[in-house]
Amino acid sequence: MAATDRFADALGTRSPVDGVVIHERQMGSAMKLGGRYDLVPLVNPWVRVAGDLGVDADRVVERARALAGAAPQAVADAAADPAIIALGSPVVRDLVERVVERSARCLGVL
């Protein structure tokens, strides 16, 4: 499997069957988060996660907000590394765009 195929699989843009595209709302996560397997959460899962773990929900949600807010810049910084640029792969740009998009969605439900 080529590196670009592995990235596509990791991004959730490709099904195990080549050529079949499945919308991310139709796919599920390999593990539950807040009692659900959704890849695209419609509600904040972190309050339930905090309850399940017996920790302060406000701290957990604030940490999730901080991580979701920092992720786009962290990925953009990594993508700007000369070694990554030298790869010349369009997958890098796609990854950065998806992280920006998904971070914004995460922040929207937090």
C-alpha cells in the first residue's frame, strides 16, 4: 500500500474497497467516545467521558477545546517542515485542510 493510500485511509476518505467513497457520517470510530462511535460528533462527548472517568467535566472540556484549537497550527507547522515539503505529496495539504475543518467542527460542539 502506498503512503498516500495509508494517509487516505487514516483520513477516513476511503473504504477498504478501492474506489468506493463513503461519507464520514456513515463510518464509525473503532472506539467509543462519550458512549458513541461517531466520527462526526453532533453533541459534546467530553462531558460524558469526564463523568465516566470521575473527573471534572469543565477541565476535560477545556482541555479538549485547547487541543482542538491548537491542532490546525501544529499540523500546519509540521507540514511546513522542509523534509515534508520535499515529499511533494498532495496528501499533506489535504491532511492540513481536514484537520482545520475537523477542529472547527469539534470546537463547534464543545
